[in-house]
Amino acid sequence: MSAVQLSIIVPVLDEAAGIVASLDALAPLRARGHELIVVDGGSRDGTAALCRGHADAVIEAPRGRARQMNAGAARAQREVLLFLHADTLLPASADTAITQALAGGASWGRFDVTIEGRSPLFPLIAALMNWRSRWSGIATGDQAMFVQRALFERAGGFPEQPLMEDIELSRRLRAVSRPACLRERVRTSGRRWEQRGVWRTILLMWRLRWRYWRGASPEALAKAYR
């Protein structure tokens, strides 16, 4: 079984503090022939300059995670797209796990997640995220979504909305097939929860997701999130 070739797309905005370490962690995958594309959304802290030399391409796109990821997908040259947050680390065997999932008939999927940080609630939050995703067939950006390029294009890419773009793309992809929910874990930073307050963030995200399922516009939700 030959390994699939990945285009790893990382949208960034003002990530100077940690971006070099995050990209260097992907060096073994680059050494195995996978492509790394960084898409900067107008950073003002020198992020784009720091990324050069640590990625195969560093491009610019209008600010907004969906726009940035779509721009990266348009630049990508490999058969499978993997969308990775700047503060999320892939398992060392990510390419092998994806190859096996696709060989088993999957066309898209995501990893289980571990949240790193000080809060004792993080293991529970991660467990609930993974369970919810496995039950619902909906993946989130923190889980490092991957998708065959042809299917991504057929689905129209990420909807260029300010929030819940990962939820909406999952809906479109789920209409074709359910995701491969890989047990291998990505490690993502809990900084968002710690900065806003863990319980406050949990309640906010539950409320926003409920409103989205009820038909609230992404623009209204983005305003509430900010």
C-alpha cells in the first residue's frame, strides 16, 4: 500500500510566538514528500517572514480562516488536503493513519484530539469533543480535518463565512460519506479556553452551536464570539 501524498495547509494570523516550532514539528512529514503551505491572513507581528524557510510555500490571503484555507487548497499540489491549526500538532504517524483510512474506503476524516493546558477539565472536554464528532459525523478544525482534493472541490470548499466554516463543510461532506474518525490524537493548545475562562468558553461554544443549528447567521455568531 503506497502512502498518499498530503498538502498540509496552515492558516495563520499573528502567530509569531510559536509558529516556527509548530512548522518544524512537521519537518519529518515534509521529508517524506508531503507539502506544507502556510497561508497568512495579514499578520502584523512578522509571522509570514518567520515561516519562510520552514514551509514549501508561504502565501497571503484575505483575513478569515475559511478564505485562507481555500487559498491554500487552490495552491496545493497533492491528492489529499489536511487543514491544520497553527497551535495543533499532528501525531508522527499522521500520514500512515490517513493512508490506511483512505485505503479502507474513507474519503475524508479527522483525528481525535487532546487539549494541552493547565485546566483539569481539558481531558473531559477533549473526550466529549471526540465522542460528539464520532456520533454526529461532524468534524471541527481542532481535529485536523483531511479530505480528498477532488471531494473538497466538489463540495465547494469551505464556505467563506466568519464562523462555523468547519461545521458547514462537514455537513456537505457527510452527505457523501461519514468521516473516518481516527483514534490517533492531535495535540492542540488550550490557550483559547484559558484566556477566556474554561467554563465561560464551554458555555459560549455550546450556545453558539445551538444557535447555528437553529439557523442563526454566521455573522451574528461571529459577533457574539468576539
